[in-house]
Amino acid sequence: MVSRALSGTRSSDFNEAGWSRHHNHIPRDGRCTMDSQSILSHFSIFAFNSSFWALSDKEQMDVARSWRAALPTMADSVHLYRTGGTRTSGDVLVWSSLPTADTQAPARFFERFLEVQRPYRSYVRVVDVLWGFTRPSQYARGSADREIDPMTKRSLPYLIVYPFVKTHEWYQHSVEERRRMMTGHIRIGKQHEGIDQLLLYSTGLQDQEFVVAYESADLSAFSALVVDLRMTEARLYTERDTPVYVGIHVSPDDQGMSWL
């Protein structure tokens, strides 16, 4: 899968769902609002139907290659991941990202998404989608360098994505109290090298409030990070953080069928 990368400024801080974040400008009134640099990131899980597997080997290859070749036209940055074997639903994950330069950018993306998938609906179905926007954090304090830039080429082999919902009680605390509890995430995150994070805001747009994505070179190391994070005080206010999707990056140079 070919990614058309766009350059951008990167900065990060801590957030409600993890320990690093895109952007560091915060309005003086403390409210979280979209800014001109907001990025829409969209994770779609696909499964190939029985009608696809009933095709001959050559027909399967033709359909799969044609479908894959169309994916980069959906957004400015598109990446393909294998998910087969990591869970019972879904064969591949497609990560699409684009800057929201105007309010119609999301509408254009979703329209293009449907256009690309329409010719292949007999063979490929969407199992799940998780999406949201980058935006400034109301907890900004300093910066870090381990956040994911969704508009660049991917360099780490594993992608972990899941929805995230905080409890009602979490939001009854003051910003200062939430910031205090989040310091535990910051401390633990700094102890685990080689793991990068992206936080997307999706409150009111999907069933979850956030979408959290991690990239790592070591799945065991990532699991150890999650275990440590679950021992923090802030974990008491997690309502849901499932389902979890794990993908293995498919290089643009891999033109075979090993990704399926």
C-alpha cells in the first residue's frame, strides 16, 4: 500500500486515554476545540466473504490486487495491515488519514470511501470502523516526542487500535485533579521505550469517546505497558477499552498475497 505522506509539525502532551498527544496549543479558557491542523484518522476492519474464497486462485488474486490498488485513492495517507489470526473477525485493517482543511473534508472522505468499496462489496465487507480527530489536549504541560504522526510513512511493524470510554465520574473531577491522576500514565509511559501513541477524539461521533492507536516493534513489550497502566489510579475511571485490534504492517513493496 502506497502512502502519500504530508509533512507537519509534531508536539505532544498527556491525555485522558494515555500518555502522549498531538498538538500543544490550549485555549486560555481550558476548553478543547478543533484547530486548523486537525487530522481525521479512520481505521476500517475488512473481511473477505465466502464468495471471494469460492473464486479460483487467479480470480482471488485479481480481485485482491484490484481492491488493494484502489485503497490509496481514499485519503492522503493510507496504510494496510494484516489482522488475520489476531482475532476471529476481520482479515485486514486499513488506516486512512487526511487533514481537515475545511468542514467538508470528512464528508468528502466518507463519500470517497464508499466509492472505492462499492465495486468490491460482493467480495469484501466492512466489519468495524473506528475514527476520530486529533485536537489539542486540555491537559497540556510540556511536550514529548513519542506520538504518532498519521501523515507519515510507517516504520514500526505492529499497530494496536481500540476504542476508549471514560466513566461519568471521571468528568466530575476538576481539570487539576484529572491532570494529577494522569501523571501516573506519563511516568509509566516514559519507562516503556519503543512504543508510540495516537489519540483521536470521537465523542458524539461514535459509540466511544476516544480512539487510541499504538505502534510498537514488540507486542510483548506493549502488553507489559498495558499491564502497568492498569495499576494506575486513573484506571478506576475506564468504562470500556475493547475490542482491541492488532495489525501487522504490510509494506508497499509487498506485492504478493501474503497479506491475505
